[in-house]
Amino acid sequence: MREQILEAMIARAAEVFGLNASELSGSTHYDDDLKAKSGQIVQITTYLEDEYDVEIPYMEFRRKKTFDEAAAFIEQLIDG
């Protein structure tokens, strides 16, 4: 499940940041690599909420530094 979440996150982030998905990976950092702004993070979390029918607490999600950490967090939310 985590791999599926990671793939979805990478696909959406590629759209949001105007990148090719192949440029992103689980080790991609939101801040260091992408210089992500709040609005961009919200676009990703909203997409994941719709895709996986789960509520994602923004501040907890924002504390995750990499896509891998964020995917693990989403997986935990889904599993309850």
C-alpha cells in the first residue's frame, strides 16, 4: 500500500511543481529539494484525501520531510 501511495504522491507532486515524475523519488525532500510552499502541500494532501478517502492533518503531514515519510504517515492513517 505504501508504494501505491508514494506513486500517487509523486504523480501529483510532479503536476504541482511542473516536474517530470522521474525527477522525484521517496527520498525527495519537500523543503530542501522542492522549496514547497503551503499551497502546494495542500494541493498534494487534498488529492491524497480524495484518492484514499482519509483526512490528513496538515501540520502532521507538513512535519514529514520526505515523500517516503509522508507515504508511511498516510498508510498509518488508512490502516487506522
